[in-house]
Amino acid sequence: MIKGPDPTFPYLDETTRFRFPDPLEAEGNIVAVGGNLSPGMLLSAYEQGIFPWYNEDDPVLWQSPDPRFVIFPDTLHVSRTMQKIFRRGDFEICSNKDFAAVIRGCGEVERPGQGGTWITDDIIAAYSELHRLGYVISAESYQDGMLVGGCYGVLLGKVFCGESMFSKVANASKAAFLCLAQFLFSECGVQLIDCQVPTDHLRSFGGRELSRKDFLCLLKQYL
């Protein structure tokens, strides 16, 4: 079995689309196996409610969780603690200032319960290319000129698909994500942030679960 992207699979540029199996017919979260991480393949996946998530020793696994975890404009929650942090100006928040450092930071962070990182060199290269093409954005938190946290994701139409975040100091990733979310909702017309699967961080931001069917309906509407 081929580990990671299949070198024999055709490269799809950002104008080419691939039809994945219908996620509603999947018995579990995994919809398809194999293929590569070329721009057209990734954009096709996100447009169909699917994303790559696999371990370093696996082939590319294309997943569509059921239920899905999402944040809407009217459910986004900024805690009192984070409000104080913003008022004090603990962080300087930027957007797309250093995407390369953000995705590397996300790949280096240790995550409890995971034997390694899913952000491999192949993932970094693929999302860096999508960033170059304008489909992936990042937000960064700085203290004293040093990058201390950030997040990144895929922006398509009125949907932002959050991918990962990291912190080197407490609350740095929260600050980056919340600032980005507020900007996307208020200035970019985003109607849905796809958080994929729940975490305590995301629950604290007002995330909620949707059935896969309901998520796919909203995705089609907002794209």
C-alpha cells in the first residue's frame, strides 16, 4: 500500500475537479482512499465536504465526519478572559504575514493521544501551494515581534474550513482564531466555519455539532 500521496495519480491543477464518492453513502468517516494532494484534488474535496486526514504511514484518507463540528456567526463566543486579553493588547494579530511558519508550527506541536503529526511534508507542500493560489489563509499572534501562535484554513465562498492551530504561549492560538473568525464573519460574508471535529478549544468558541447531511446541505448553499 502506498504511503501518502500516490505518485502515479494525475496532477490536478486548481481549475480541474475530481468527483469523490458521495459522503452520505459512506459507512464511516472515511469516504475514499488514495489519490494525491494536488490543488484540484484538494479543492474538489473541500467543495464536497471532504478533507484529507491520515497518519504518516497511511495512504491519503479522505474524510467526512458525521457529525460535523461548526461555528456560525451568531454562535461565535468570546469569553470574558479573551475579552480582557484583547483589551490589554496581549497579542499583535496579523493575517497571512507568515503562513510558512504557521503551518510548520502546527506540525511541530505535540497533541495528546496522537503518536505523531498528520501535518507531514506532503501536507505542508500542498497547503503552501493552495496558499500561493489564494485559497488558504492564516492568522498569526505575535508578542515582542515573535510568532507565538496561529491558525490556518481554506476559504471557499462563504465557508472557512479551519485546518489547524498552535500556541507557544497560553491563549495565542485562541486570539488568532477569534480575530480571524470575527473578520471573516463581519467583513468577508462568511456564514459557516467548518471545524471538522470537536475540541475543547472549539467548544469554547461556540462550536456545535451538525449531522453530515445538514452540513453538506449548508455547504452547497454557501458555496
